[in-house]
Amino acid sequence: MNPWASCFFINWLLQLLNGGLLEKGKTD
């Protein structure tokens, strides 16, 4: 895997995690 792909994947994963946390926060 090239650096660009890994960087993109990490950013996508962080956005997914942040989105999930935000969704959980809204439901509380």
C-alpha cells in the first residue's frame, strides 16, 4: 500500500469514528 492510500484510509477511518461518536452524542 502506498503512503497516499494509507493516509486516505486513516483519514476515512477517523471520519467514520468521529461520525459515529457524534451520532451517539446526539442520541444522548
